[in-house]
Amino acid sequence: MATGHITTGRIAENRKARHEYEIEDRIEAGIILQGSEVKSLRTGRASIAESYAGEDQGRLMLFNANIPIYEPARVNHEPKRPRELLVKAKERNRLLGLIRREGMTLVPLSLFFNDRGLAKLQIGLAKGRKKQDKRQAAKDRDWGREKARLLRGKG
């Protein structure tokens, strides 16, 4: 195996998602990829910051995720093409129902290789936060840090 390749672990993370959305549930989904996409992911170059998950003809899809082309490949892929996500039918129907009825959003949180070397996507079932909610979340986070700092100082 060439050096600099990722066999397990995190490839890309959507840090903005935790700030922009209230994450209510997390789901692990498989993702259908082409060979050159997997090779590109193994080099650790991918971005899911601007991506989102949604429905396309009854299937759960990942849109706008950027997996750059893999130069050594003979046949390459479209970097921002929609990719199908794999979840059990019951789970897919539940997620699609929540999106349609309750205005929930599916936000990609992280893209990673599992222990078996398969590419997986962690999706968050989320509601958008308003500006005031974002401020309150930041205050709560800062207070939690400050409290931990104070407790460490006394112990």
C-alpha cells in the first residue's frame, strides 16, 4: 500500500453543520462510489461542507459532495455528481417521511472508511437553527468550557 493513503478513519467532516443545525439523530449510510472516487477518497481529498442529502425518484441521494478526480485513473468521475446512499428500506422511508412532512433536513456530518474499508457517510437528521439559537448554543458551549476549566483548577 502506498504511503499517505487512508485505510480506515475520517476522510472529511462538515464542521459547519453542528453550528447551523440542531442535530436530532445520526444515521450511518453506505455510499455507492466508482473506483476512481474510492482512490481519490483514500488520498484524503474530499469535501462535504457544501453538500446535502435528499430524495431523487424515491432514492436517498448525496448532492454536491466534492470528490476530486483521481489523476492516475484511466476512466475518471464527475467530481460533484449525485451519489446514491444505502440504508435499509424501512429507515429510508422513515427519513423521507420526516423530510416531507416535518421539514427536517438530512445533513452530511462526516465521510469515513469503516473497519472493513468501506466508505460510509454519517448523516444527521436536523432542524435549522435561527440566529438567536446559534448565539445561545455558542454561549452554552463557552460556559461548558469555562466550567470545565474552573473544575480542573480546583481539583
